[in-house]
Amino acid sequence: MGLFRSTFSKIKKGLVRTRETFVGGLKRLVGKRELSPQLIDEVEQFLIQADVGVKTTLNIISHLRTAYQEKTITKGDQVIDYLKSYLHDLFPEADRKLHFAESGPTVILVAGINGAGKTTSIAKMAKALRDDGKTVALAACDTFRAAAVQQLEIWSERLGVQIIKGKQGGDPSAVIWDACDAAVARDVDVLLVDTAGRLHNQKNLMDQLEKMHRIAGNKIPGAPHEVILVLDATTGQNAVQQATLFKECIDVSGLFLAKLDGTAKGGVVVAIREQVDIPVKFIGVGETPDDVEPFEPQQFIDALFSD
């Protein structure tokens, strides 16, 4: 399918749990009830529990209270249409496409903490890029985590893409140095760099990530051309906090929201929009390498609220 064409049916299928729990739960809450201050309070608690985030929820509820006072919304079931409309207006136009180098390899640095789904997300991106006709190489710079290099090696074999690796426990910066040289020598279109699973509260590891960022720029002009941060959608507000802290260390250009099919909340997409000024570029909607979709807010919202 590639990284540039979104499939509504696949997004809708990937949002089954969120749609049933988030939208379905909200529908069950408001039901046929008359809108009242008490019901508005209940909607507020529901949105917070759905990982929409306190700031976003307060904005939504403030508008809802005004609409109630002005009697433009009087029925509980009107809250659903109001929320859908609010979310549509929440996402402005933004550049969500991958940016490629004008000449030479495009370097995409992929960051994220262990367990976020980073390696699988890299595999999904690699397959999509390969399906778009680009030659892809993987740089196995996650040398600290046991079996991380092996995992990426397995994916490279399955997908038929090249891999540049170092030894277990070696210096990640040395691997990216060699990988950039190899990408140029082999005339590769895209170099996907798997960084170590940084814990955002460990300064030495974040410093190492920043060093890799500098090395890529020294080896290939303009690199890294993208810095994609992989976040686990199932962690809710923790994902928002990770995005904020990673942004302080490196220039994150886009987010890959992984495991979106695995969460029954899904409000984290909204929380990220209002709390972190980084565009979500891709979403993971399943476990196979094909289960990656470009994030298009309006299509995402329509799929979320669809029957």
C-alpha cells in the first residue's frame, strides 16, 4: 500500500476496540437523557478516563457548558455530534508526509522507549517504502538491548532489505557512522536507523541519541531528514509525556502512534494534538507489516465515529 495512501476500511477495522469502548461508551452514557450539568460532569470524567487529557477535556466541556446554557444542545445524544464536530475542528492542516533528501540517501532516525513497538514500526515503514519502489537499508543501532539486532535482522530477511549492524553492546554511534557510509556507497534510497530504546529519564542515553543525530548530519548533508518517535498508544498520558521529553532532546519531526488497535481508549490522539506540537504521521492498526496507515485526522475521526 505504501506510506502515502490511507485506507478507510483498514483504519475502521483497526479502531474497533476504541470505537466500541470510547464512542460506544459515550453513547451509552448520554443515551436518551436530557442534557444537564450533572450529565456534563459525567461526560467530563468519561473523557479524562479515555485518555483525552485534562487540558483537552476542559476545553471540550467549557464549550459544551456554553452550548447548554445557550440551549443549542439540549439532548444527551447531541453530545456525540458535538464531539465529532469539535474533533474535526481541532486538527488544522499540517504537513504529515515523509520528507526525502533531494539527492543521496534519506536518513530516518527512529526513536522510542523499549516496549513501544519501535522495531515492529520500523519493519512496517520499511515494507511500505519498499512497496513504493524505494531501496531500503536498516541500521541496527539498538546495540544495548538483548536480541534487538537479531530482531531487526529477522525483519530484514523477511522483507528483503539490507541491514548494517555492529556487535552486541557496541557503540551505537559507530554503527550509524558505518551505516551512513554504506548507504551512500550502495546508493540506497532510505536508511532507517533503529536507535537504542532510550528511557527518556536517563540523561546518558538521551545524550547518546543526540550524538547519533549529529553524526548523521556530519556524514550526510541534511540528515537526519526525519526523526520519527514511536509511541505506544496503550500507555495514554505516558505517551504524551514521552513525546514532550524526547522533543527537548532531539528535533522530532513526526510521531508514529503504535498499537492503536490494542487500546480501548484512543483519546491519546487528541491529547497529543493539544499538548505536543508534533504531527502524528503514522498509526499502527495491527500486528503485520502491512498494518501501517498515514494519519489523516478527518478520516481517522470519521472511522472512529462510524457505525
